[in-house]
Amino acid sequence: MLAARTANPCLARKTTMVVRAGTPYPSDWIKKDPLVPVLGFLGWTIPSNIPVSAFGGQSLFGLFTASIGEELAKFPRAHPSMTPSGLFACIFWGQIGVQARKQGYL
């Protein structure tokens, strides 16, 4: 399949950033936003506190915290699959989304 070409070649410009050798990498490259971890935590915690009939009327968060207590009782022999991956994913994608919106991608 051939790529479509624009009628005016000036409309299709590629933006590049040139960095001289020896210049330091910007220290604020991660662009931390403290609101993202807070909203990511709330975005995972609040919906997971809703009781679900499939879990016997208990919430996912309640079962999660109960399993943490059970696993801490066996510390340091915790099961390797007991990681808060949902919370991590929510914060990770939230950070990407907030930075994309700030930089005009969304």
C-alpha cells in the first residue's frame, strides 16, 4: 500500500530536537505529577470496594486486604502471585495519560 502524499510538502513537517554532545540530559525528564499517584490509587480503590455477588457479597479490595493479612502471617514465605499489579497499572497508565494531555497529545 502506498502512503498518501500531501498536496503541499510544507504541511508535512517533522519536528526534531537536536542536542549537542556534552549537554546534560534534562533532569526533569520524568515530569513527575503528584496528582497521578493519588488519582490512580483512588481510581483503583474506590471501584474495587463495591461488593460483588460473584465474590459472595464481598469487595475485591476487601478480599485483597484479607489475603495480604493472610500472606503477612506467613511472612517471608509469601506467594509470588500476590502483587498489587492492578494498582501499579492504574498509576502507570494514569501518569502516561496526564503527561500526554499536558503535552497536547490528547
